[in-house]
Amino acid sequence: MDFNNKFPVLSTIAKIIFFVGCIILIIGICCGGYELIEYFKLLSTEGGEWYWSKDDIARVIAFVVATVLGLITMAIAEVIGVLFTIEKNTRQENN
């Protein structure tokens, strides 16, 4: 996403939104990865009885919500970038 000199504030906001979306996505993946590691450790040490505790359910929900929210946030920032490109191309065609 390029910085648009005609709309500097909106460009900055789009970059911040994209950065926040990346952080949310990374947090979500870390929650899911941690839960997956715990599951495989349990399978390898105790042989297989998986009990869904409240912490496990909360981590899975956090994984799903954070991953979806991070992707949506990043998509919103990309939409702003696409609008910049459309505006740039429209100005070039009219000149």
C-alpha cells in the first residue's frame, strides 16, 4: 500500500489499521498454536483423553475470533488502498 500525498491522514490511518490487523492476526495464531501444542503434548504423554477445560475453550474461541478479526481489519485497510488506486487512475484518465 503506497502512501497517498493527497490524503496523508487517511493513508496513515490505513497503515495503522493494517498494522493493528497484523498484530491481532499474530495473537490469534499464537493462541491457536499454543492450544495445538498442548493437545499434541497431551496425546504423546498421556495417550489420548482430551478434556475441554474452560481455558481450552477460551483459547480456541480467542484463536477463531482474533484470526477472523485480524483478517477483516487487514482487508479494510486494503480496501482503502484500492480506493486510493482507483482515485489515482481516475485522475490520470481525466487529464
